[in-house]
Amino acid sequence: MKRSGFFRKSFALSALAAALLFSGEASGISLNEAREEALKANLKLRFFQEKAVEAGFKRQESYAGFFPVISANAYASHKEPEPHLNIRKGEYGTFGGGVGPIPAEDRTVFNGEQDTYGVALRLEQPVFAGGKILNTYRQAQAGEESAGHDEKQAAQDLLYATEEAYIGLLKAGELKRTAEQHLKTVQAHLKDMQLLHDRGRASKNDLLKVKVESARASEGLITADNDHLVAAGKLNIMLNRPYNAEISAEPLPETGGPEINTADAGRVAFENRPDMKGAFGRSRAALYERKASESESYPGVKFVTEYIHQTEQPTTDEDQWTAMLLLEYTIWDWGGNRRGVDAAKSVERQKQLEMLNLENDIYSEVHEALLSLKASEKRIEVTKEALTQADENLRVTRFGFEHGARTSTDVLDAEDLKTRTDAEYIKARYDGFHARAALRHAMGLMMDADALAGLEETAAGK
């Protein structure tokens, strides 16, 4: 009867400790809070946001090519010595009648362009460029759209990684509590066996077995504690917090998987995956890049007008204005332009192949996620049944031990089986959470935390 009372007391204390641990975790961060914090603080997402900003500026830069370019310049020139002509005395002869030599003395006559100071204003407007300006703009426009989709895909990936880390922290926490519970139960059994041994009612060998199991349980708790610290660190990194910051997660509600086939799931993925849309945008950008390269084969025509104001010169006016149509055409460049077009065509084919390959990857990812989800649901059922049987086995074994029908080794084996089964059930449950998150990620639905709730209607196109 003393054994029974001791067991009841130790189990009550263990249950109280577990309840305190669960109640403490309930005050932690929720999944939605973690998702929002990750979207605001994660550094990797900021990088893709800046890439989208860069693409927007490049599109605006290419749009400026449709409008005239106005430029201004100022200049000044000085010549030393100044342009001049030296005429010696009598250079043109000597005449009578009082005229005398011409010229009458040496002279210096300044001629040619003098010191000049001026300003010029120039306007250039493209008239025809073979479609280069338009296709360059369309290329930049497609690049901006693609960068926007890349940013959304980065957000999807971040939310998935955050949810994975969140689930991992919850799983590590439950496994740690299971290890703590196992250690407390074994230590309670060790105290009981020590008391029985001191009274001569248990052998030394039985006592040593319990001590060995207690050491193993302590080692298991150390491993579980380390795993819990690593899981917390991973979630902190997702939230851009210090790695060792204190963090806990609120329990997730148990939900089942959606009833959807691979074909419908694949269709939803193709419609929603940002990386698929981004690949299509890059393919369009490559198309316009190729067209812009081909435009180099056409002549370019632009209108140019210029106004110049300068110091007055002997042969030029103070103000000048000119206007002209300028045609430029490359007759021969040793095949450079043709090679550029060939390279652009190769890039276009690469982007098309990238898009086709991504389609295959998405279908495979969706298919694997569905299979994993179904497998996890089956494992949950199996491990839950096994856990019920392990609980009953432990109860019967303890009852037999208390009444002298079972040995201490039987209790240790039953407790070990219960702990392992409990851990398998915990892993199966959280594998189910992982599988549901993986399916949402594969289908491009990570932005909506409840996206799978009405998935059957989404897949049916309702």
C-alpha cells in the first residue's frame, strides 16, 4: 500500500508540473503574430523588397526614353597668341605725291576667331528607333512585374519557414516535457526501489537497472532541452530577434487535411504561385530583350535642335539656332549585332525552359505534399491507438508491480515504451502540421493562414 501511495503522489506532482508548463506556453506568441512580425522584420524579405523598388526605378528610367532629352553646356576658349597678321612698313609699295610707303609704319592686324565665351542649349527627340525604345520599356515593365512576384514568393517562403520554425518549437517543447515527465517518473521509481532495497525487498541488480534508466532519462532530457533551444533560436532568426531571446509558442488547433485531388491542387498552385508568375514575367522580359536587340538592324532617326549664344566673332553672329533630322545606320559591325540577337534568343529559350521546369517542380511538390499529408494523418491514427495501448500496458504493469506480480524491470520497460510511443505520437501530430503548411506553400496559399479551410470550393472554381 505504501508503494501505491508513493506512486499516486509522484504522478500528481508530475501532472501539476506539466499543467504549469502548458499554462506558461499559452502566454507566448501566436502563429499569426509570428507571421506578422516576420513580414515586418525579416532581413531576407527586405532584400527582395529593395529589388522590387530597384525594378520600379528601372522601368521609370526606360520610360524616359520616349521623351526628348534637353542638355545644356557652356564653353570658353582662349588662343595664345591671338590670331594676327603682321604688315611691315611699305609692304604694299611706296608712292609719290606725298603718299609715301604703304603702310607708313609696321602694323599688326588681329584676324580669325578671338577669345570666345558661350552657352548652348540642345534638344534631341527620337523619331524612329526600330522599336528599341518601346521594347526596352516593355522589358523593364515585365522585369518590374517579375520582381513584384519574386517579392511575394519571398514572403510565401518566409511565412512557410516561420510556420515550420513555429511548429518545430511546439514539437520540441512537447518532446522536452515528455522527457521531463519520463525523468520524474523514473526518479520516483528509483526512490521507491531504493526504499525497497534498504528494506531488503529489492535486489541490488534491480536497483542498478533503475539507476541506469535514470541516467538515460537525464541524458534524454539534456538532448530534448538542446533541441528546444535550437528550435527557439530558429524562430527568433525568422523574426529577426536575438538568437537566444526567450520565446514560446501558443498551441495550434487540431485540424484535418483537405479533400482535394492532385489535379485540382496543381491547378490552384499554377494560378496562385508567385514564382510561377515571376517566371512568366522573366520569359516576357527576355522576349522584349530579343526584340530590342533586333531593332539595332534598323536605322535610327532623331530630331535635333540647338541654340547657341556666344561672344560676337568676325565671321559668326552672336546668336545661332539650328534644327535637323539625323539618320544613323550601322552598315557593318563585323557581326556584333547579329551575335547579340543570337544571345538574346538563347536567353529567351532559357527563360521558357525555366518556366516549363518550374511547372514540373510545382506539380511534383504539390503531389508530394498531398501524399505526405495523407501519410501523416494515418500515422496520427496509428500512434494514437498505440499510445492508448501503451498507457493501458503501463497501468497494468504498475498495478502488478504494486501487488508483487511484476518486476521493476517490467515497469521500466513499460515506462520506456510509453515514453517512446508518446514521442512518436507527438512527432506524428506535428508532422501533420508540417504537411498542411507544406501543402499551403506548394499551392501558393501561405499568405492566407486559413487558406485550406475552404479549399474544396477553391479547387472547384466556386
